[in-house]
Amino acid sequence: MRAVSVALAVAGAASTNPINKVLQLLDSLAAKVTADGEKEQAQYEKFTQWCEENAKETQHELKNSGERQESLQSVIDKTEATISNVNSQIQELSASIAQNEADLEKATAVRKAEHKDFAERDEELVGTIDTLERALQVVKKELAFGQVSQSAVTSLVGAATVMLDDSLVTSHDRSRLQAFVQQQSEAADGFEAMQAPATAAYETHGGTQAILQTFEDLLEKAESQRSDTTKAETEAQFNFEMLKQSLTDELKTENKELAKARSKLAANKETLSATNGDLTETNKDASADSASLRQLQTDCMQTASDHEVSVKDRSDELKALAEAKRVIQEATGGATSKAYGLVQVGATTRVTSPGIDGVVSSLRQLGRNSDDIAVALLASQISSVAVSGDDVFAKVKGLIRDMLQKISEKARADAKEHEWCTTKTKETEAKKADHESEVAKLNSRSDRAKSAIARAEADIAQLEAELGALAKMQAEMDQQRSNEHAENSAAIADYQKGVEGVQAAIKALKSYYGKDSALLQQPVVGTHSSSGGAAGGIIGLLEVCESDFSKLLAEVEADEKEAQEVYERQSKDNRQAKAEKETSLKYTQKTLARTEKALAEINDDTEAEQSELDATLEYLAKVNKRCVAKPETYASRKAKRESEIEGLKNALKILEEETAGAFLAVRTVSRHQ
């Protein structure tokens, strides 16, 4: 229901001049804005100092962590190289020890078998010698008396029977022994067979003396063979003892070196484990410090950006207040003095309602607080609708609902954008950190591989130089030994020839002058005679020469033998050293090839990882450009929109609660002087 009311102006309006009240409110608001700005500036300066101090402290911690990481990594690289070298040494020593133990075991088994064979053969020879000696002793003793007893014949036959299967007996001797045994077994009388052998078969084989001679020959062969086998056994045992001593000494040395290597390996592994643990903790600390520094920089930069926007907004607000005050003071002086005097009432129609007025006032205040032009315009639109008087509540509600929908849609879009920015920034930062970590690891591995390659190349160069020097030394030794051998061989040949010549001369002279010893003492005067006296002196000088040549020959032969032995020992040492160095060279070359291949793979991985990191950084820059470069933070925008939405909902609530009959149409009047 619309009502019309007439309001009459009252005299004395100057005491309630609204222009003066507006000017007072403008001054109060400007003072409040200035005071808030000063307070905010003090807070910002304190925050800035805090940012700088924390950034310096965190950067100092990162620097210390970096230096410690380099130091620990250097220790790790050195320790790993040492462990690799010690492992190689342990493998070589273990292989050498196993080989020497196998050689010693094999040599021991061979020696035992040889000694067993010798013992069996020696026992057989001892039995053979004993049998022959006893048989010969008995027969020879009885032959000395001209007759042989039956027991002696039996002993001789027994010995002959035993010797038939002996390996010493030749086919010829075996024929004699067989004939003797057969003849004795066929004879009716053993004594007659021994004393007067008459059968043709026995006479054919030489009789008793022939049998005795055969036994003596066999005895001599048995003793000679036993002597030879004993000598061979002694030499074999001596050689075995020398070999065993050499292998035992070498095993002792190698086991000692192996124990030292294992102890060194254990110590280095312990050092490596402890250092890796320290490096892991240092890396964790460095990662935490880096994350803290990044977060600090982000927060400080965001706060600085927010403060810059706030300062600009405050400056603009103060300028607007000052401009409004200036305009009011300059343009409303005359109107103010006339407006608030005694007036004649004129009439216009305006629809008023406490609810609509409250909504307009609330929206204007909300627009000022949120600095939202759209809300301020909404308040003006509602005020204009109220003046029209046509279905005011419906129009006002429609305007508020439209604005509420727009703000809600904008809030949802902003929230979605913020969620996207947060997710993408987090994901991209995580990818960036992963790629940076992987690149750092690959660079570290590359540095270690390069260091290992440099060491391997240096080792190879040194081994090749040592092998070259060794080959050169061996070649010089070979040449020197060849020259010495040629010289000694020539000297030996000359001395041997000289000795033989002197001996031949002495023999010729002695052969001639030695026919008659008197020729050397007293020649016949007046007739041709041999020069015995002079020949004696010549022979004496030749014997001196023979002695000198023989002595020099022995010395040269001894020198040659000693030089050859020294040459062979040194050559053996050189061959062993060459084999060891060639093995080390081969192993080092394989290690170098593996490391170079690994480095190539690491470089490929690093290039691929760096490409991915570059792409990630490029995408992160785009995300930051879209999400970070905002004049107002999302939290501030969210709070502002929530406030606007809440204000609009309250306005709707107010309008919903007010009924159509609660408002009053009031005819306002304009005053005329």
C-alpha cells in the first residue's frame, strides 16, 4: 500500500548541516587510513628485516652443507677407489695362493709316489744284492779248497732261480742261469755236477767259473743301479724340498699380504659406510634448507607484492578522499547556505522502506569495504529502483539475486583456478626437484667416472712405461749375455785348443827324448845327438803354459757358468714381473673400457634428464606467470567474496522478512528559497 506524506522543513536547519558532517567524516576516514598505513608500514619493515636475516642464515647453512658434501664425496670417491684396488689385490692374491697350494699339493703327491717307487725298487735291489753276495761268498769260499759242497750248490741254484725273474738279467745271462739250473736239477749227483761238469750243455755255457762271473756281473749291475736310484732319489728329494720351501715362503708372504689387504678392505668399508651415512644426513639437511629457503622467498615476495598493492590502494583512497573534500568545499558553499534556511515545500513521490534503506546502506558499506565497484553500483541501482515505485521488492530481490549468482560463479571459477594453480605448481615443483636431484646425481657419477678414467689412464701409462723399460732391460741383458757368451766361448775354445796343443807338444817331445833318459842328461860329444838339455827346458816351459792355460780355462768356464746363472735368475724375475704387469695392464684396460662405457651412458642420461628439467622449468614459468603474478592474494579475494555473498544473503533475508504493507510511500519535498 502506497501512502503519501508531506514533510515541512523547519527553521534553524543550519545547526544540523549535513555537508559539515560529511567533511568531518571525510577527515576522520583519511586520518584512519593514514594511521592504518603507518601501522602496516612498520609491520612490513619488521617483516622485511626478518626475511633478510632468515635468508642469510639459511644461505650460510646451505653453503656449509655444500662444502661438507664436496668433502664427504671426495672421501667417498677416494675410499671407493681404494676398495676397488684392494679387491683386485685380494682376488689376485687369492688366485695366486690357490695356485701355489695346488702346486704344492700336486708336487707332494708326486714326491710320495716317487719315493714309494724308490723304496720298493730299493728293497728289491737290496734283496738281490744280498742273495748274490751270500751265494758268491759260499761258493768262492769252498772253491778255495778245491771242492764245492752240496749246500753251496743248492745256494747257488737258489740264487740263480731267483735271478731268472730279475730285470737286471740280460737274455744272455738268463740263458746261462737256466742251463745251470737245468743241469743241476738233472744231475744225479750234485757234487759231481759241481766238481766235474761233463755234460755238453753245461760246458757250452762256460762251467762253474762262467756262472760265478755271471753272478758277479749281476751283483755289480745291482749295486750300480741301486747307487743310481739312490742318487736320483736324493736329487729328487732335494729338488722337492727346494720347491716346497719356495712355495711355502711364497704362501707365507702372500697370506700375510692377504690378511693386510682384508684388514685394509674392512677399514675402508667401515669408513665408506660412515661417510655415506654422514653424506645422507648432510643431503637431507641441505634439501630441508633449500625447501625452507624457497618457501621463505615465496612468502616474502608474496607479502612484498601484497604490501605494494596495499600501499597503492591506500594512496588512491587518500587521493579520492582529498578530491571529494576539495570538490565539496569548492562547489557546495552557496548551495549549503541556501538549502538549510526557511523553505517552501514542493512535492515529489518516493517509495521508502526501512528494509530497502538498510539494504542500500549495507551494500554501500560492503562496496567500500571490499573495494568492489559492482557492489557499489548495485546499491545505486537499488536506490534508483526504490524511486520508481514500481514493484520495488521484486526488482530489488532480482538485482540482489543476479549479483549473488555472479559473485558465486566468479568465486567458483576463482576457486577452481586456485586449485589448478596449487596442484600444477606442487606437481611441477616436485618434478623440478626430482629432475634437479637426478641431474646432480648424474653429474656426481660423471665426475667420479672421469676421475676413475684419469686414474686408469695414468696407471696404464705407468704400466706400459714399466713394461717398456723391462723389455729394454731384458733386451740389453740378452745382448750382453750373448756378447759375454761369445767371448767366453771363444776364450774357452782357445784355451782348450792351447791345452791340447801344449799337451800334444809335450807328448811329442817326451816321446822322442824319453827313449833314453841319458839323452836328457849327457849327449855324446863329436856326433849328432838329441838336444836333451834344451828339450827338458822347453818341456818345463810347456808344462807351465799347460798349467796356465788350464787355470785360465777353469776360470773362464766358472765365469761363464756364474754369468749364465745370474742371467737366468734375472730373466726369470723379469718374466715374472712382466707377467704381473701385463695382467695388471689387462685388468686396468678392461676397467677403463667399462668406465668409459659407463660415462657415455651417464652423459646420455644426463642430457635426457637435463632436457626434461628444462621443459619442466619452462612449464613452471608459465604456471607462475598465470598463478603467481596476481595483485591480490587468493585468500584475500576469497575472504572478500565470502563477505560480499554473506552481505547479499543478509540483504535478501531482510527483504524477505519485510512484507509489502510495511513500507510507506512518502512524498518528499524539495525546498525552494
